[in-house]
Amino acid sequence: MNAKTTNKSQGWKNILKFIIPYFVVVVLFQFLGMLLAGIDFKHFSQGTHQTSGQLFIIYFMSLIGTVGIVAIFRKYVDKKSFISLGFEKGLIAKDIITGLIIGFLIMLTGYTILIVSGQLKFVQIQINAADLILGAALFACVAITEEVMARGYLLNNLMVSFNKYVALIISAIIFSLMHFANPNANFSGLCIIFLAGILLGLPYIYSKKLWLPIALHFSWNFFQGTIFGFNVSGMEIYSLIQTKYETPTIWNGGKFGFEGSVLAIIFETLAIVGLYFLFRNRKPVELPSSEIATEAMESDELSADQIEVTA
């Protein structure tokens, strides 16, 4: 086995080391969040009768646990900086604005089509400034948590071991399976979340940055749930616009929310094509000089070991 082969296998090996500690830490932090929020596991798993404040506490604790375990593994297992997950400078404002706009336009267009077609019925507007702020904070926590883990750590390491498109597909499958236990989850919903994993990961495999995926993830969830009144991956929350449907269908997504609808498939596919053409020619992020030196040193050490064994 040469040094190049050893380096390529290191990506999936790092992920195997990461999975169990990640789930243990995140479950513990979420459980602590439920205790602080006064919610038992049964009600949390059902995704109902939870205030925006309670959900914010739970997902803020999940954010702390995720960032903590990822930072530890990034430093001591990957031997790289946390920033190199995708938080480097350059085009930050452009990527964030692009992500926010895409999520908003998808949800606005989807909501409008469903209202006009009679798949949804407008009920009322319910303004609660505190819940709007908490909804934004909640979905910021969700977006950062899931992007740091799914794209920043998993996809980043998968790209070490596999072709970037293969890595993207594997990471999207894992991202979909992460939502398996969500309230009202079904096969079609998980397939659409798989597409969401492709959509969120596509900019990353070209840019190696998390700014757009985080912004798009936040925008998708915030406008879907807090503004336009859909369930978010099966979870009920406060919404500015109150809506209802007579019968759950493949068009309105039912209790799983917009993510369970045919419209989500259409819009995600269009967005994937658009982002492909937008990002395909973008140059990947240059590693900091300190990390280049570290990787070069590790490569030299592997080559020296190989020569010694051969001799």
C-alpha cells in the first residue's frame, strides 16, 4: 500500500471513528436540552405541542454538542483546523445572499401555487415578534448543526476517499437517513430530503465552503415553517401565516410539510441544475499554509515508512 492509497482511505476511516461518539454526544446534549425545555422524549419525537422557545433550547444544545465533537475530531483525528471545514473567507456575503434568496423563492413559489390550486387554504396571519425571532434562531441552529456535520465533516472526509460526485451521493443518503426518525416521516419525504442533501452539498464539492449551504438550509426551513406555515420535516412550529389543507396529498406534503410534496422535487431539481452551472467553474478553497505544510509532512512520513518497510 503506497502513501496515496493510505491517504485516500483515511477519509472513510475518520468517519467510522466519528459516528458512534457523534451520536452519543448529540443524544446526550439533546436529552439535556429536553430537560431544560421541560419536554419529554415522547412529545419531542411526535413533533407536536412544542413552543419555539422549547425547540430552540433543544437544538441550541444539539448545536453545542455537534460543534464540540466535530472540533475535537477535526483537530485530533483529521489533524486539520475547524475553519477548514468550510469557514474560510471569500465571497461570504454573495454566498449567504444567494442561499437566502433560493430558499425564499422556492417557498414563496410553492406556497403561491398550492394556495391558487386549492391544495392549501389561507386561515389568518398571526404576528408574534418573540416567536418570529425564536423561529429564526431555531433554524439558524438547525442549519449550522446539520451543515457542519453533514457537509463540513462527512462530505469533506468522503471527498478524501471518493470521487466528489460519489461522495456527494453517499453524504446525501446519510443526510436523508438522519431524518428517518422525524415525526410523520415516510419514504417519499426521505427521498426528497436526499435531493436536499444533493442540493446543499453541490456547492460544497466545488467551493469547499459552508456559507451557501448554511444560508440555504436556514432559508428553506425558516420560510417553510416560521413564515408560510408548513411543517418542517414533520415538525409543527409557530408560523406567521396560518394555513390548512382538507386532505394530505403528494402536492401539499401532508403532515411532513412541503418537503413531502412533488413541488419540492421539481424545485429542488431546478435549483440543483442552477447551482451546478453557478459553481462548476469556481476554484476550490486554498488550504492555509500551515495545513499545507502539515499535509506535506504527513505525506513525507508515510513515504519514509513505506521506503523503510520495502528495504
